[in-house]
Amino acid sequence: MAQPTRIVMSGPASEVLDALKKSYGQELAFVIGGGCCEGTTVSLFEKAFTVGYAPIEAEGPLGLFVERGWKHLYEGKTILVDVAEDDGSDRMSLEARLGKHFTFRLEGTSAAPGACPPRP
């Protein structure tokens, strides 16, 4: 059995997540998907919006779901989550309502989720 994936949040990212949990409740999850226009994206949704994505066993403040063909890229890894000011895009992710967007980086690399293979 693979080691669980660890989700490690920076202080500012934790503050944004806490604010969103107050508005939307505790059942939130990160979803890493191919995106429709921006390429690979990291989004925060209510868990009800994770249909069609593969769950990953994760230690951290919330769930993690990815494109089914990408599961092996994230299992057993440590994902570092930070937050940045939104760049004005039309993201559907919950933190966009606060003028923010979450960023992911795999520990020990400079690789962001954009380094993933094309959509299966």
C-alpha cells in the first residue's frame, strides 16, 4: 500500500482555507484536473463536485482528487500549498471569490501540477 499523500499548507493558505470553511462548511476538496482553457488547474470545490475524479488518500486539512490517469503522480508525495493574489482569471475555484488562488508544488521539486501529462 502506498504512503498517504501529505498536504502541507502555508500560513496564508491556511487562513484562506479557514475563511472558506466558515462560508462553505468542512466538506471541501482540492481537485487537480486538466482544465478546459488554462491547462492543468488546481481548484477547491465542495466534495459534491468531485464526481469523475480519483480520490487520493491524503493527510492534511481536506480531501484530494485528481484526473484518474494522474493518480500515480501524486500518491505518496508531499504537496506544498500556498496562496497568491488572483490574476483576474475567471476561475470557478472557491478561493477566487476572495481574490485569491491556491498554488501547488511537489516537495523537493519546482514542478507545479502543470508538469502533468496531457489529459487521458
